[in-house]
Amino acid sequence: MPVGTLDDLSVAGRRVGVRVDINSPLDNGALADDARLRAHEQTLAELLEEDARVAVLAHQGRPGGDEFETLAAHAERLDELLDAPVSYADANLGSAAREAVESLEPGTAVVLENTRFYAEEYMEFEPEVAGQTHLVEGLVPVLDAFVNDAFAAAHRSQPSLVGFPQHLPSYAGRVMESELDVLGDVEATDRPRVYVLGGAKVSDSIDVAWNVLESGLADQVLTAGVVGNVFLLADGVDIGDGSADFIYDKGYWDEIDRAADLLDAHGDRIRFPQDVAVERDGERHEIGLNALPGKEGEAAMDIGSETLRMYRSVLADAETVILNGPAGVFEDPTFAVGTKELYRAAADVPYSIVGGGDTAAAIRQLGIDGFSHLSTGGGACLRLLTGRDLPAVEALRTGYDGD
Ligand SMILES: Nc1ncnc2c1ncn2[C@@H]1O[C@H](COP(=O)(O)OP(=O)(O)OP(=O)(O)O)[C@@H](O)[C@H]1O
Ligand SMILES: O=C(O)[C@H](O)COP(=O)(O)O
């Protein structure tokens, strides 16, 4: 069943719950980056221009983490970004939250409190059970419809993401719609099709590599970042204690075996680094594979020039590139070179899709533009590109039947 969109919803005067993903980096409680808020501007503006009464639902951080904060700053920023008034309510449960929604005037919005301040929201449920949680059952009586625009959280089966479609007519917002349009139809993109897998989410990246190589979606897979280091270990290269300890500490033993299996099965279509950059005497120092390991404690923090040359030549022949994760520790300018050069080459490919929170941060930090589609999602984007369903999208597809 296709997912309904804002084109199927008439909202004037109606109360609409809108789940967005404005989970953002913070600096002492203040927003350090508002890209995710700006991404949802179109959906919210469209609803508000049509005189909806909008209740915004969102999470920030994870319980126990540094960035587990209220949404007060987010509400203030949305108020600045949108032409309509946006207020903040420090509740998401019970009568306080209901009153905040009920008292909305047409064409105004309220940001309810961080959904994860409430324990059930940080658990994953089947949609039927999510539909019976306190958050969902508490708000449903004051809502007429639900819009899910939180593509970046759509891989989570949490109450605010999958519960409302059990009770309310539910639709995809504009971010969700455009992400599904682009990422749901990767098979239709031109070939050669190259996947670039970097960053530190080794298990997810190896899942993607398996899927796209087995299914034939990928003509080439280029690996970088920690993912590239795992492939080096899988190929028997001694990358030195500095890098190997990091990988073992993260518990990636099994991933090295999986990477080795992938090299056995599809080695002709997987590339891994031919040289790496380490810090030596306070400076960037590049080492070829046959000179590895470097000195004790040195860690492979970036891909080297030889690898960049090889990857650039693969990308020069590509028609489509799908990229996730940085090539190195881009936060440190000494090791941002690989990411910058690799991303520049990817941006020159005729059709380029890029996903991932850190990836997007690297693109902004390094000032690279020219990508065809910059996904708002990290885990969600990878999951879709691995051919798996997104629970929040399935909930939109199969939930409300009008009863
Ligand atoms: N060689 C390396 N050694 C250690 N860390 C690395 C290396 N290469 C990249 N990283 C780190 O990987 C992190 C980003 O990886 P991640 O897989 O989380 O990216 P992403 O998918 O774009 O982000 P997100 O999880 O926010 O969606 C960065 O913090 C970067 O410093
Ligand atoms: O930033 C993200 O990837 C999404 O907001 C999901 O956050 P989570 O990984 O904490 O569920």
C-alpha cells in the first residue's frame, strides 16, 4: 500500500501531530547546528499556512547521554525559522500536554517535550503495542491526524514513531516523502554504481556491503575510515596496535571475519586502502601497506594519497555513487584530507547520494557541495539501502484503517 502524503490531507483548523527528527548537536545546551530543524521547515510551513494546529513531537539525545536535553531551544529556533508562532510546552504526557495542544490557534504550533524523557519512548515495540503506550493514548484524543516527517529516526520502532498510525489517519511529511522517493529507488540509478563505506559503524557498513554485493546492486565498494581498517585486518595487514586496539575495544572481532568472508566472495569488487595516514612527531605521516605497522601506538586516522588516487579513478568512471561515513577523523584538520578529497570526487559523479549525521557534518565543515541528494538519515538511510523495511514507514503503510 502506498504511503499517503501531505497532498492527501486537508488540515484547516485540524490538530495534527507531526513527528520530526530535530535531534541535533548541542553546545552547553544550545543548538550547535540547526540543519535538521531547517530540513523540516517545508513540512511545518505547509501545514501552518493551511491553518493546521500543529503539535510537534521529537527526541533529543539518549537517556544518560550528554545531549539528552529539553526541546526549549529547538522550539525557539523553529519560532525564528517559521513565519508562524511556535511555542514550547514542557510536557508530552497527560493533561498538561493535552491542554497545550487543545489551546492551539489555527496556524500555530507547539513543540512538546523531548519524547525520550518518558521511559516507554526509549523502547522498541510492535506498532500495536506502541499504540497502547501512555504517550500515544494520551495524545490521540486531541489529535485529528498524524504526519511522520522523521525519516532519520524511521528505523526505530518507538511509540512516537509507530504508535499514532494505529489510531489516526497518518501521512508522510515532505522530508519523509523525498527520502523515500530517492532512496527507495536505488535500483533505477545508472551504472557503474559505486558504494563508498567509511566512518565507524562497522557492522552496519558490512551489512550494506553484503547486501549490495550479493544482490548485484554495487559494481564497486570502496572502504575507508574504521571500515577500511577492518578490511585491512581481514586481508591480513598488520595495521598496528593503535588501530587494532580501537577495533577490538569496540568488539568488532566478528566483523573482521565477516569482512574476510566478503573478500573471499566478492574481492574483485571491494577496494580497501593502500596507504594510511598516522600522526608522527605531531604531523601527518603517510605509510604504504608494505611499511605497516608504523611505530608503536600509531593509529591509521585517514586514508593516504595512493588510496585517494585509486578511489578517484574508480569514481571518475562511476555514474552513481552512494556514500556513507567519513574517510578519516575529519574533526582533526590533519586527518580531514582524505574525507575532503574523496567527497569532492564523489560530488563530481553525475548522480550522488550521501547519508549520515557525521557525514553531513563533515560536508558542512569542509564546505563541499554538488551532491545530488543529501539524506537526513544515518541508520535509516543505511537500512533502506540494505533493502530492509523501515518500521515507521511500514506503520504509515499498514496502520489506520478508519476504525
Ligand atoms: N580511521 C578512523 N579512526 C577512528 N575514527 C574514525 C576513523 N575514520 C573515521 N572515524 C570516525 O567516524 C566517525 C563517524 O562515523 P559514523 O559511522 O558515525 O558516520 P555517519 O554514519 O555519517 O554518522 P551518524 O552516525 O551520525 O549518522 C567520526 O567521528 C570519525 O572521527
Ligand atoms: O540521529 C539519529 O540518527 C536519529 O535521530 C536517531 O537517533 P538514535 O540513534 O538515538 O535513535
